[in-house]
Amino acid sequence: MAKSEEQKVQKAATAAEQEGVTEQTTVMAPLSDEAVKAAAETEKVKDTKKKKAKKKQTIYTIKLIPDDDGDTKSIRLSERVLKYGIASVAAGALLFVGAFSYSVYSTFANQNGAAEIHELREVNNIQQEQLLQLSKKANALQDEIDQLTQLESDLRRMSGASPAQDDGSGDGSGLTNDGTSGQHDGQGGPYAQQPSLDNVSEALDNVAKDIEKRRASLLALQEELKAQQESMGTPGMVSLPGSLVGSTVSVTTPTGWPARGEVSSPYGLRWNGSDFHPGIDIANDMGTPIVATADGTVTTAGWNAGGYGNMVDIDHGNGVTTRYGHAMQVVVSAGQHVRRGQIIAYMGSTGFSTGPHVHYEVRINGQAVNPVSYL
């Protein structure tokens, strides 16, 4: 019984001590504002650490399992790396699609451009072929007119009629001023030039003019023959056109032949319409003198790389110039003043030439015209 009482006493003392502690705790002084703020900050830090601890980084694992019993390989990727990888693949795919689309567009655009260029070339080739055929027809018409002119000349000569007033207005084929018809055939000029639309148009205009002149000349011949039959008279002799002396034309206007010989190649379309000839070729023996057809100043004297060979250009003023090509030797120099009939070179076959001749041009303001009307 005594022990039980002692235990009760000890328990009562312990309880009393605990009550004393509780009372002491309860009567503690209140905390300051700074202490309260510090305590709050401490609690926030603890909460943040807890959240970070709870939020663990997600890791993705890719396992590579071989068909045989080999080792399995694992690839661990964090969520961030995986996101970056997916974004990179998507960007690469977009770039690839864009590049592929541009490549396809460029290919089709180039194909369309190439097709258009090919079509334009085909059209151009067709037009060039049509132009060439037209030039051949114009050349054939000119040849027929030349044959009619020659026939008319023969008829006039056989009948004793006077020469046609426009004998010097055709293309000049077969004309001669020294009686050597058919003995020389040298031809040349600048390098072959494919006829242009302007060349063909000019040739057709010349054909139309020649047809009209032939019609008028034949009508005049008809009237003259009628008059001869009625009167039975003989017409008087007339001087040949192209005489280098006794002319009343201005000394600065090209007049007469630049050399003795015959016209071996006419002005305009020639060689079956494949070349446009900007002058006439007068053929004769090598070394035949070549003279100026009007007073003027030599602007060019020497070699020409454009096919003319040894060449002389003379400026007669008022936009009129003459050219003499393929000479064997040039005896004047640039800047020299020459007079009509003065020897300026000797006939040769230099440059683009098939034989000894002089290529003669008359140019008005730089544009070549038919020299036959100046002979």
C-alpha cells in the first residue's frame, strides 16, 4: 500500500511540473513585427523547397531491343531535351517542305520559260524561212525583168530604134562600158548578209518600179516602131550613158563608171535571194584603174576587215559617199582631196572576192542605194 501511495505522489509531482511549464509558455511575451516577417519568409522558403522536391523532372527512356539476344540499349531523354528535339524536327520539316516546294516551282518555271523560248525560236525560224522564200521570189522576179530588159534592148538594136531612156535604172546586170561582155565574172562585197525585211521590201519596191518602167519603155518602143514604119526613116545615133566626160552634172554628184568593165553582180538580192548586195560589182582585168566618180575627200584608204579588202571611201558632201572595194592597190590616203576621174586605186581581188573587180557603192546619209542610176 505504501508503494502505491508513493507512486501517486510522484505522478502528482510530475503533473504539477508539466502544468508549471504550460503556464510559463502561455505567459510568454508577444513577438515583434520583424520576427513575424522573418518567420513568414522562412515558411515560404520551406514551402518552395517542398514544391521543388515534389516536382521531379520527367525522364523519358527509349529502349533499343535487337532481334537476337544482344544487349538492350537505352537512351534517356529529359522532357526539355525531348521538346527541343521535336521542335527542331518540326522546323527542319518545314524548311524541307519549303525548299522542296520552291524547287518544284523553279523547275516548272524553268520548263515553261524554256518552252516559251523554244516556241519563239520556232516562230523566228519560220519567219526567217518565209522571208528567205520571199526574197527568192523577189530575186526571181528581178531576173525576169532583167531578161525582158535585155530582150527590149535587142529589139531596139535590131530595129534601129533609139536606146531606152531608162537603160541605167535597172539592177545593172550585164551592163558594160568597154565591150567586154561575158569575159569577166569577179564578184564580192562585204561578207554575206542574210536579207532583212527592209532589204526584201526594197527589192520588191524596185521590182514594182522596174515593171512600170518596162511597160512605159515598151509602149514607147511600140510608138517609135510605128513611126519608123510610117516614115521609113533611120533614127539618129545617141551617146552611150555613163560617159565620164562632157557631163553637166555637179562635180560632187557621183556620175559615170568607176572603172571599165561589166557589171558581174547587181545591187540588191543575189545568189538565189540568200544575200543582199549593197552595191554593184564591175569586173575586168587585174590592175584596171579605178577612178573617183565625183569630187570629194577620202575618208578611208586601206584594208577593211568586213570583206571589202583594200577599200577607198570618199565623202562628196551633203551626205553623199561612194565606196570602192577589193582593190589590188590603193594610191590615195585618208584626208586627201580628189577630183572626178582621178585614179584612186587599181582593180584587184582582195577580201571577200571571187575574181578581179571593183565593188562600187553609193550611199545617201549612210544608206546604200542602187548605183546603177548614177552610171
